[in-house]
Amino acid sequence: MFDQEILMNHLKGPYKGIILLATAQDANKQIYPLAWGIIDAETNRSWMWFLSNLKDLIGDSDELVFVSDRKNSIENAIAHLFPRAHHGYCVWVSARAYRYFVGQRYNILTNNNVESLNSMLRHAPSLPITCLVEHIRYTMQKWFYELRASATACSTVLSPTMENELRTTFEASTRLQAHGLTDNLTQVGISNDTDIVDFSENTCTFHEFQLNRMLCVHATRAACLRGKSLYDLCSPYYTFEYWECAYGEAIYPVLHEVDWIFPAEITGTPIYHLVYVVLQVDHPHNVSNLETSIPHGSGNALAAVDLVITRPHVRITLYHVRCKQHFVREWLKL
């Protein structure tokens, strides 16, 4: 499916951060995770990084639709990286709101898929990051294996959920009246509440048919009048072949560290140590040496501390805190 949902979830462990999620929907209308990312803060740069990696995976297409919260950083990144795609916001709307959206949004009007993943991982954000990543990987491995088995056992033309939807839609359509207008146009409805189905474009004035790429009650009733196959009018994305193909690849465990292959951009990146530097204490003398700048016997005095990256001619400050000096002494022992 080409509908993507984007959302984030905050980490709750000692090392704060944010999980970014991108999901799609498989042929059985189930959540299909596409990408996970962990960032330190939600910024324009972090969303650009995350969505540029997503673009490497799925590319850009005029059939691609994003659904997300109303965040400028997401909107800017999508507009820059996916100029051909459509972007909609999470909304709660009536059925008639289908007519106001440009692009094939299928049945996705909210970001409930991502919210469901957040609920499934509600305890995981408190884990250390490496354990969190392994938890996500294992969950996806188990998930893909079980769904691959279900898809392989499917014996219907469409996935089970879509077969049930088509059956329900067909039963509801039998209560509607249908009249031919031209070779391709059919009027369907009851009394004055009617819509027009056009099989030359596979559209309906109710707009659900073309947006969901699945037969609505009007298109179903018109197809029966015209003697058309209902399956031929459903999107191939809903067939069991697409469902099976979505889970065709296995998710493997992480190899032993001795077997890891690191890309050049990782091995070529220098690693700099973090250093706690005491800038000042509430005493008149200047602080110049970490060993002597903390006066003994004044553990309750306040000190200003920076966590910095230092290398020749460069100093990058990460955090600035004020705390009691006896805490600083403990940090300096690390």
C-alpha cells in the first residue's frame, strides 16, 4: 500500500530521545511497519534525516500519501523530499469528507495505525536504547513470521478482511436501485439520495470507490447491473498475492559483533570523548583544574557544570547544569 503514517513516541529511560515511526497498511488492512528511527530531539534536521532514509526505501510517487500530525517539521520534510506525494493530516471526519481529499488515501483518515504501535510498545520506551532496538526487531520478526504463515494459508482472491468487506458491501448494495445512463455511467441510490458510478474511470460521486480503491455500495450495485466482475474492480493491493508478498522476507537477528560490516561513513567518523568541565563554583578563586577546583568540605555549595566535547581548537557544549559540588566529585570519578 502507498499510504504512510508518521508519528513519534518519547523515550522514558535515563537517556531521553524520541522514536520516529512510519507505517503503511498491508492487503489485509493490518499495520505494516516501514521504518523506525531514534533521535535526540524533534527538529527539522531529524525529520529530514528520517524521511530521507524512508525515501531510499520507498521512493517518491504520485500514488504516495502521507498522513501525520500537524507539525511544520514533518510538512517541510515531506514537501522537500516527496514533491510528487500527497500529504494529509490526521482528522476525525464524516464519510462525506472523502470528497475533500486529493490523492488515494484508502481508508486511512487518522494515524491510528501508529498509535496502535505506540500502545503495543508502551513499556519498551523505558528500556536502554540497545535493548529497545532489539525488542523492536524481535517483535517484528515474530510478527512477520506469523503473518507470512496466515497469508500463505489464504485461499481466497482477496485477503480475509477484504473478502468480508466485499461480502458486506454486496449485501448492502442489494437494497439500492440502479439505472443505466450511458454505456459507462450508472445512477445508483434510493429516491433523491443517488450517486453516479463511472466505469470508464472507476469513480463514484460518493468518492469512496476511487479513494479506497475498493468497491463501495454504489459501485457494487452498478457492477452487478452491468455484469462486471467485482474482483476485477478491486485494487490488486488487496489480493492475497500482495498480502503474501509483503511478508515474503524474513527479519533476521543481529549477527555476532565479529561478523559486523561497517560502512565507510561510520568507520571514517572520529569519536570524541565527553568531558565534564567545572566552569565555576561559588567561591572567589578561578577554576582552572578539575582536581583542585572543588574545595573540600563544601559539598553543599553550588557549582556550574558543562558537559562538553573537547578536541584541539574546538569546544562543543552539550549540557549546562547547576548542582551541589559533591555530585560533581562523583561525576569526575566516572
